[in-house]
Amino acid sequence: MDRRPVHRRAAVLLALTLGGSGLVSLPLSQSGPERLGQPTIGSRTLAPSTLAGHSVAAAPNQQSELRWGVPVAVDDDASGAAQRNLALAAGAEGSLHAVWVDDRLAPGDALYYARLLPGEDSWSSDIRVWHAGLGQTIGRTAIAIDGLGAVHVAYEQASGVDADIYHTRLPAGRRVWTEPVRVNDDAPGTSQAAPAIAADPYGTVHIVWEDYRRGSADLYYTARVSSGEWLPNQPFDHPPQGDQRAPALAIAKDGWLHAAWQDTRSGESEIYASVLPPGGRVWWPNARLSTRSDASPQESPRLAAASDGQVYALWIQRRGQGQLRMARLPGRDRFWEPDRRVYLPTRGALLEASLAAGPGGRVLAVWRESRDDSEGSRIYASISDGQAELLPSRVDGSRIVSHGEHPIAAIDALSRLHVLWRARRRDDPAALVHASVALDPPTYEAITRQGRLGFRGRRFNCDLDGFVLLDCAGEESAFVVPRGLDLLPFLGGEVEVSGFQVEDSPCGQTVATSVRFANPVCPSEAALATGRLTLAGRPVESALVWVGDRAGWTGISGRYAIDGLPAGSLEVTASLACGLVADLGAISLRRGLNRLPTGELRLGDVVPDCRVDLSDVARVAGQLKTDPPFDPDCADLDGDGRMSLADLAIVAAAYGSRCPSPWQADAAATARQAKAVAPQRAHDGAPEPRGDGIEIVASEAPVAWSLRLRPARSETEPRDADPLQPGRQPFAVDHGSGLVVVTNRVVAGWLELEAARLAAPASARALSLGSLGLAAEWTRGVAAASLHVWDASGRELPARLYLDGREWRLSGAAEACCWLPWLRSGR
């Protein structure tokens, strides 16, 4: 699928208003701040600048036209398989996290995840969260982000008529999802459905769902407390009359957990709500939110908690073409205001709706309406205050998408509005797409703070790493987010920061618009060491750095900062799970700030013995095509949630390496790997090609590849490729070419061949696979073939495949450069 960005990086408009009002207004861009600071001696101050951008100026919930960007793809599936049951959440630092059910392996049996980082235009590669397996089907999903940045997912999984609710999480800084845990504690044989999930500021994750253990549709609740323990299930729909369905959850700023659902206790479908106090175990009595003058059903409630403390509920009243209704719970109040109609469609029926809230008390309503035309439906959105009529702006107006459905809304920490939905694209009949628009941020009170500037990784209830102000005891007094400033030169020094305080963010940010050195209140003779760590050129999170006898962790930016160090000569090392220890050696630290060179870590030490050898190859190869948990967790080296040849390629790249690895990669070796080699044939010191061959784009780094063939004739009897060793071969090493054959088997009529190259001579560009002994019918009259090739960092490369003297057109094919021959059977 084409995942190229479709809207230009928005510029930043930074305007300071420091007048008698004492307020600062700071519009932000879609893609994060640009560096606009003008340095002076001893201080840096933000220079006003006006740049063209795509922001939409608006008061917190002002009705205004929203100009949505052209949709971009969320999933990277190119097979045309369907994606559905989408859930979306925004992280504290401005990231987006999406999870969905995917049919690429089999209908409804896999859960996938992707994220969009702040400042990025394209979503990450898809990560498989869970593969349910044969006879299992995954249904509706829900997602939440906790205060430490961990991603939590709840979903329903069914086997026949028995459906249960499961929970899995991706801990902050980790690449592998935890093994799913069944959260409903009833006996097998009854069904649970429609989970909703929320995470409070105190480390507790809450889940509610529809439960049928008592014969009717009830609502049950459980929670995972900060210790990891799950609370016993309990119903909270009192009195237990009628059916209760479609629960929604939201956590208010003060930690109160709000729930809403549709309820038939009165004989008609209405909307009810309840609330659970922070740390409480007993839900408050149910309250009816919907008022009505007829018997028209009220359905599909959605909840959102705004940063100003107010909670909003949105639902559909099914009368005529339907109408959207909203109710509001004012901050510090426990009584909902009367609901009111906020939208009445005129050209089609209301089908579904979504609700989100964000900084400055903003609320976004999104909905879908039917249409009797070639596009099938329309998706609209509007800023809302819960009182006025919504002003619809079309989200899916681009011609590249149609037949939109299942829209989900989110507002990130940078005041950007987001909508994800499923749509038809020219290249995909069931794609997940995303559109966004940026708003000017709210207005906040101007402040000035002083302290020693430090750097911290993730903090409780804030998944950002970044700069902090420290008091004389080393305690954190403020979390500082620069806007157009470079704070790194001030690290470790006493500074005065001016800007404004954003209290409605989970991180409680002090946004710095100017900074200068200040007279120290508590002078220090200590040294501070800071630097960054990368992995394959990208920032690496959760790496451990030792400077002398003090240690620190890297955050999502890859940066670490270790203070309180004595001046003098100290050893510096860094390590990462399943990686080799990197050694910078002894460095001389001086008082104050010390910048260390960027370190490059290397993965592959899966069996932790400080070397990458065949034991690591065997550990990875033995787990190929298996689901989590892995042994160890970090064995999924590329972090995509599955064990594949891409992981083996990473081991191959480091094969033969030992601890300590160099702090920085050898520049000459890096240049050799980065430079594409000229087109070659196998006569460059390699065996002459015999039979068919594979041409790929590759460098001199080791590669791994996977080839699947299916015969043209259905009556062809699939037989094992190697009758002497039937079934899966874990691995076999060809020392002459440095080849490891990992898979050689027949699966559902397909022959699967997988291999990786280990420690081959730098000049060798051909791999001999003659020992495979392929049956002749597999290479004569092939009906279908697929080929994937990876480089040493696990990145997939374009490739060409030749069978029986003709080229097969494969997805991602590009100009060929290298010849990797393999042989047919000599029979």
C-alpha cells in the first residue's frame, strides 16, 4: 500500500502576547515545532516569526470550518485483505496509537498495531499483536495509554459460541506485547463482548464489557492495579433489569472513572451513566442521561473527558434519519446537565458516531451518514461545546477514498484533530486511512521558573522524556518543553525559564519560550554527561548507560543524561536487551556539561553470553513463525510482534561479533554497506548460476530471504521438498557460502524456502542452494510465487524473481544488482 505523506509539513506560527493580560498565545504546527530561537550571549529568546501553515485558528470549542488533510494509509497490508474493528488513542507526547483486527493471515484471527509519532507524516510498520489461531475469531477492540506510556488493548475473542475478553499491553520502551490475559472470571460457555478500556493517573487500567453469564446482557467491571493484579469481576448496572449494552469509558482529570451505556430497564433503549471515585471499588447509583418525548431508541453512547474537567456524552437517537444528542457533566459537579440535540441530518441517515477531547477543553465529534450514490456514505466532524449545534466539515472529501465507515476521533497533546476510518482506495478495497487538521493551542498564563536544568526519561503519568528543572535536593520541580529553543547547551546549569504552564496536559508541561543562565542558588561541582544512542541509525529507547558507578536510561528520543558525577576519568558503557555491550572506554569529565559522542548499539546476542554465534541463530530460528511470548522477549529483534527472517537477518549482520562492541560503527564498513554494488553475475568468485535465479537490490551486508511457490496444476500432489528430512528443518548450515537454510517445507500446497546469509566473505555475492533438492514440478508451470528479501538491519528490499527463464512480477520489484542462484533437482 502507498503510505507516502499527502500533506506538506505545516510551518509554525509562534506569536507572543506579553501585555497587560499576562497571557501567551502559541499556535503550533501539524508536525511539531521548528527551531526559531535566536541565541545571544548567556541566553536564548524566541524570536517572533510568521510562517505559512495549515493551522486553523479557533477558540477551545469555537464553531469554525475544519479543513482536513488528504487521507494517508494507516496499515501497510498490500494483499487487499480487510481491516476492521479499529480503536485509537492519543499519547501524552502527541503520538497516536491504533489497533485493529486484520484478515491478512485468515479472516478475523489476528490483531495488529501501528503508531504515528509526533512530527511524522507516515505511520509505523504494522506490528502483529496477537494471532488467535485456528477456530478463533477476534471481535471488537479498545485501546488506552497509561501514565508511563504503556499501550493497553482489550479485545473480544470467540471460539464458537464462547467469547471472552482479553487484555494485552506493550510496556513503554519494549518491542514485544505481553501474552494476552483472560479478564472475565466466569466459567467457560458464556459470552462476553464489546470491551471498553481506560487508564487513570494512578496506574490502574479499567475494563468494562457486556456480559451474558446471568442470561441477559449485563455490564461487568474489572481493573488491573499498578502491582499487576486483576480485581474480581463485578456487575455495576443496578438494578439488574433489562439489557445493558455498548459501554463507554472516560477518565476525568481528577481521576474519576465515568461510564455510559445503552439500557432497556424501562422497556425502551435509553442512555445511562455511572461513576467510580479514584481508588474506589463501588460504583455510584446509575443516572439516566437521555430525555425523550417519544419511544425512539437512544443508542451507541460515546464518552470524552476534557482537560478542563468537564465530561461529555454523545449518542444517536433513532428517530427518522436520526439525530445526535449530547449531555455535559460540568467540572467539579456530579450532576449531568440536560441533554440536547446538537445535529439533525437532512440528506441521509446517521449510522455511527465518535467523540474525543483534548487540550484546552476542546471536544471533537465525528459521525457517518448514509448516501444513495457511488460513494456510499459521508464522514463529518465538528468542534463541540456540548450545547450549540454542530457545524459539519467533511473529513473524507478526497477523491482517493470512498465508502467510509467506522470513524474514530482523537485529539493529541499538540491540539491536532485526527480521524481514522475504513475506506475503499484505488489500491485497496478495505484500507485504514487517517486525516488530520491542526488547531491553534489554547491560551495559558505566562510564568517564569528557575532551577538547575536536568534531563529525565519517562515519568509517572507522563510518557515523555525531556528537560526538567531540579531544586537543590535534586527533586524535579517542572517538566520543560522547549518551543523553538535548543536547551541542550544549558543542561546542568542554573537557568531561568520563561513561557507558560500547561496544566491540562498529563505531563504538566512548562513550555519554554526563552531561557537564560541565572545566578546559582545551590552551586555544584559535579559533572553531567549526556549523549544519544541509536540502533540502525534510529533512536533507541530503554538502553542502559553506565558512567562510572552511576547509570541512566534512554527515553524515546534516544537521549540519556547522568548527573552528580565526579570530575575525572570514568568508564562509559551501554547495553540493550539482546544486544552487545558497547564500550566508549575511559573519558575525562570536567565540571558541568559533558557531551558524549553518539553511540551505535548492535543487536543479536539473544543468548546472553556476550557473543553472537550459532546459539543465537538456533534460538531465533527455532521460534520462527511463532507467536509471543518469545524466549527471551527481546528475541523479536525488529520489534514487529512476530519472529521472522527479518530477525534472523539482524543476527546474521552481527554474526561473529563479541563484547565489547565499538561505541561507533566503523565508518569505512558503514560506507561499504551503504554503497550499492554494481550489477553482477555469479562469476564474481561465486558458483556459476545453474537453473533459475533470484536478483535483488542489496549491499554487501548479509541478507535473508523467503520464497514461496505454488504449482499451476491443482492436481499436482504437493510433496516434501526434501524426502530425506520431511517436514520443517530448523536450520542447516552451508559453510562454503555462509548460508543458513531455515525453512524447507510444504504448507497448504505452497513450497516455502527461507534462508539467511551468515559471515560470508565480503566479495561473495552468490549463495548456492543446490542441496535443497527441489522436485522438478515446483519450478515448472508455477502458478504463483512470492519473494521477500531483507538487509542486515531487517529492512525489506525490492527484489526480482526468475523461474524457468521468465521474470515474475513481484510487489516492490526494482532494478536488480545481485545474482543469488538456486538449483532445481537434478532428477
